Amino acid sequence: MLNDRAEAEDVTQETFLRAWKALPDWEPKAKFSTWACTVALNLCRDRLRKKKPILMDELPERLDTALRPDEALASSQAKANIEAKIAALPERQREAISLCALEGMGNIEAAKVMDVSVRALESLLARARRSLRETLLKPEDTGV
């Protein structure tokens, strides 16, 4: 959701801190994991709303990869392309794809986290997948 490992780790830590504080008063109306994922999702939404671009004074160090430079470039470009297409989805579709495809949640659990019906979640997933399929299979404009 955040496309930043450090931000995700901060959200994870904040989620567990909130869980720890709420544990004495927690009444198990739903699975704990569903509740925790809902808290994490809300924290992600808050961070994305407040996110400002970070300017660096220096470029980060490059890590060595086992791939040849041309392979690494193609792989990173493909990954960046997919991430950009997911980021371009409407917020609710992006959340549904993130929870189900990237986080491995089932539809029932993801629907509870997003506070929607399973049918609504499946609709969000179908629209997101259709949109991704169309944009990923569409030939790029080369200007020729």
C-alpha cells in the first residue's frame, strides 16, 4: 500500500502498539487479525493522505544484484510499470488488490477489513483486474 518498506514497518509497529493498548478493553466481536488489518489499513490511508515528497541530499548506495545490468533494468522497469498501474487505480480498487493479491487475504477477511460486503469486494477486485489487464496489455505509445 505504501510502496516504502520503512513506512510499512512504522505502520506495523503502530498497529501492534495500538493493539497492545487496546487489548485490556478488546471484546472479540471479530477475529483479532481482521481488527489488526483494519487498523493497519486505516493507518496506511492516513499516511498516504499526509505523504509529501522526500528530497534527498545524496543518492542512496546501489546494491549489487546477481542479474546482468540489462536484465536488472528490464526487471525494475517491469516492476515499476506494474506498481505505477496499481497506484493509478482508484483508492478502493487499489486497497482490494493490495489486500487480496499482495497480502494474500481471502475475500471474506479482506471485505471485513475494508468494511464492505464480500460481493462489493469481488466487484472491486473484478474492476481492478480488468483495468490492470487492459493497461498492461495495451501497447505503449512510442511516438512513432
